[in-house]
Amino acid sequence: MPDPALSIVVVFFNMRREAHRSLLSLSKRYQTGVANLEYEVIAIDNGSTAPLDEATVRAFGPEFRYQFFDTKSPSPAEAVNFGVSQARGRQLMIMVDGAHMLTPRVLWTAATVMADFAQPFVATVSLALGAAPTVVSGRTVPPAESAAWDQAAEDRLLASVDWQRNGYELFRLARSFNDLAMGWFGCLFESSCFAISRAAFEQLSGFEQRFQSAGGGLVALDFFRRAVSRPDLAYVVLLGEATFHQYHGGAASSAKPGGEHPWPRFLAEYQSIRGGANYQRVARLPIYFGQFPPQALPLAELSARNGFAFWRQAQAQGQPQQQQPPSQSPQQQPPSV
């Protein structure tokens, strides 16, 4: 078989429930505009004590492969790099947390950008399922971290819309973004689903395997920061598309209000690896590509209202990094809805 145009590496750890929805959202029966897109999905099981079933993974389509990565590491860093080593495509899509469900045109829009830009780094935003966030000790707490939120509550919420037929219905279940970046028009800290060429991934030395905290700590933020800091990479944010994080008791998402949040430990690990430097996101204005479905408009308005305020302040401080025009201009129209 010819090598695929896109290799998708998605990492799982003890998440049989979440994996089914995530893998479905990567399949050709869910994604639109991908009938002629040659891609593969490499599902990496990161040493799970309750691993996925290979037959179940392969049942989503001939594009799906399963690999059990035998490790005791609580971090997905090595598993991501292993998955890339198994990939056959020149373009990569990385999902470091397999609990994320995609909207229906993530693959089409990402593949379009990858084909039309010389050196792209393509990011999607992440959203939280459930009610609006609360503020605890000055920190915004997504609904998944509230005491009343669990897998059963999330199952009931997901059953309230026909998201398997139309994945944009997931926007009706979200009331907030996953962090203070404020989504599409904000300044992202990370991306739970990003695309990059294999060459650029290798030039960045992949994921830093010294991050060994549960869930990887700040390993995804570290890679995102290094990629966005590269001026030769065209930083593109997909509009109108997103990933939705499912609750699975993760290292950070299982923290409850009033309890200990792992951020101080994650930050200390980051500082030990990066020579004492404090983590700071890069204020770089992205190139935008995509189109908003009607279901996403309320969140788009929220993102614009808060995100534009951030960029105005950053501009007043002389911070935003401007991008050079891409060496190639997109030739295809944005997806219709």
C-alpha cells in the first residue's frame, strides 16, 4: 500500500470508555471530506493495565493500527515518539491524550493546510464538556474538575445530542474552553491535537522524554511552545473545529476544588529540565483557517470578546510576534457547513 499523506498518532492509557468515542471521531464514517485522503491512525496503548483490544481498534477501518507500548512510565512522551517512529506518512498529527473527541472536519482542514503551506504547525483548540467554569483560589476550574462531574454525568450529557451523526452538535454541550487561553482568538498554551511535518517534528527532537510526571506534566506545553517559537513554521489555528476532552480521571483533570492541583509539581519539573526557566506561552498571532458552524457561534463570540482584549493589551506592550506571509497561499475553499 502507498504511504499515507497523514499519520495520526494517538496515545491512550487506561481509557477503554473514552477510546471508543475518540477513535470513532477519527474514522472515515465520521470525518467529512476525507473520502480521498489517505491517512492512518496509530493507536498507542501506553502500558495500560487494562489495555485496548486490537480487534476493536481495527474495526474502525483499515486505516487503524494498534500498538501496545510496554512501559512503566506515567508519561506519554516516549509513547508519542514511539508512535512517530511507526508512522509511514511525511505529515503527522499528534494527539497526546486519547480522551479527546474531534469535530468532523479537523482532518480535512488540517490536511488542506499541510498541503498548501510550506512549513505549517497546525493547532486545534480544546473545549470542556459540561457547565460553565467556576473560579477557585483565583484559578479557573473547568466543569470536569468539579465534585459533581464524573463519567456517568458525561455519558448522560453526550447522549442528549446526536453527535455521532453530526459532530458539531458537541459545541452545544460546551460552555467553556479548557484553560485561560480563551480558544480560537486567544493565545494558546497548547494544542491537544496538532499537525506538523515529520521533518519539523524531528528537528524539534520530538517530545522531551525527561518529562516523567503523570500525564507528562508540561510536556505538551513544552513542545507547543518550542514549535510556536520557530519563525520558519507557519503557525495556523483551525477555526470552527475543536477537540472535546472526556473525563477519565487524568493527572490534572481529576483535581477537585479545594484539593491539591499538580501544577506546582509540573512547573518544578519543567524548570528542572529547562534550566530554571519559568513556563511562559508565546504571544504569536496565528494564521486562521476554517469556518464556524452555527453551533459554535456562541463560543466564537466568547473567544473573540476575551481573546481580542488580550491581543490589544499585548500589542500595547509590543509583544505579539507577527508572521511572514506563507510561501504558498491556500487554494481550496474553507469547508461549508
